Amino acid sequence: MFEAVIFDMDGVLIDSEPLHIQLEEEIFKEIGANVSFEEHISFVGTTSHYMWEYVKNKCNVPLTVEELVEMDRKRYIDYISKHDDAVKPIEGVGELVKELYSKKVKLAVASSSPIDVIELVVKRLKLKDYFNELVSGDFVKRSKPYPDIFLYAAEKLNVVPEKCIVVEDSNKGVLAAKSAGMKVVGFINPNSGNQDIKMADMIIQSFYDINYEKLMMIS
């Protein structure tokens, strides 16, 4: 029986990948980085440090990884701070969060995004009070597909990994959760690109397809 559910944020709680991609493509053009769309999509679910280190090394960008990360993050948070409609909830996910909360399930967000963005998003979604923990990829050494972020979230929740279920939309996120020894619900989000999530324990196309009882079946 599961005791905790850990949600990814981008592409799971909010449909943010198109905006991330749009803003990052703008930066690629500004710094003269030739990155294909296929390469770009492959970074869905990873930290910005992971992506920008790759871009810097591949394209010989004359900026540090830290400068590139800061440029990316500032542009994103400035945009969502100024545009209320930029934070678009995935249909049905709020209802699932509230149902799990009512069943005394411990809840966390574990996202590769920085903590200030995670805090802003859950506040905008009016879900802040439902989550026990908010965990950023900045809190751990290794990005997804390594399991570090999910193991850290489980530790903060005081729940063993085997009693945690992760909800993810990306290949690297699903791999990270499986490596952590957790069950995984793979959410097919077309805006997250063609993600291989077939190794998930359950695959859904809508959050209306799952509830507490169905999650019990995979735990």
C-alpha cells in the first residue's frame, strides 16, 4: 500500500513545456547556439544546469553555465510573474491532489525547476496547502534520470521509496523514479514531445483516468 505520491511539475501539474521551449529557443538564437529541436526536447525533465552545460560544450558558447542558467531562469520567472495565464494547470490534476490529500496521503512536488518557480506555481494553482514538501532539482547533486531528487523527496516525507508513487511525463523522470525503487504513473502529455514512458507501471492520457483506488492497484 502506498503512503506518498510525488508529482513532477512541468508537464504534470502545469502545461509549461511549450513556454520553456519557446523561451529557450529565443536564448539559443541570441547566443548563436545551433541546437536541433530533437536535442532540445531530449532535455525535458532535466535541470537547467544539465541542459546548459551540454549547450555550452557543444556550441562553444562564451558564457559560463551559471550565466546561461541565470539567463534562462530569469526570463522564465519574469514571464510567468507578468502573465497570469502562463501557468496553465493540467486538467484533472488538482482534483487528484485534493482526493489524495483527503485520504491522508503524503504529497510532494519534485521538479527540476528552481524552488522559487515551484513555490509560485503551486500558489497560483491554489494547491500550496496540499503539499507536504516542495523539492527542487537544485537540492541534489545529480539531475534526472538519476534517482536523487525522488529519494530526497521520500526522505523529506519520511516514507520509504517502495511506498511512494511518482507521477511523471518525461522519459528521464520515469527512469529516475524507477531507479529510486518507486512505482510510476506515466502521463502522456503531447506538449512534452515524444517521450518514451513505456517502463511506467501505469500510463494515462488524462488525470480523470486515475484516483486513489486505482493507485492502490499498482502499489
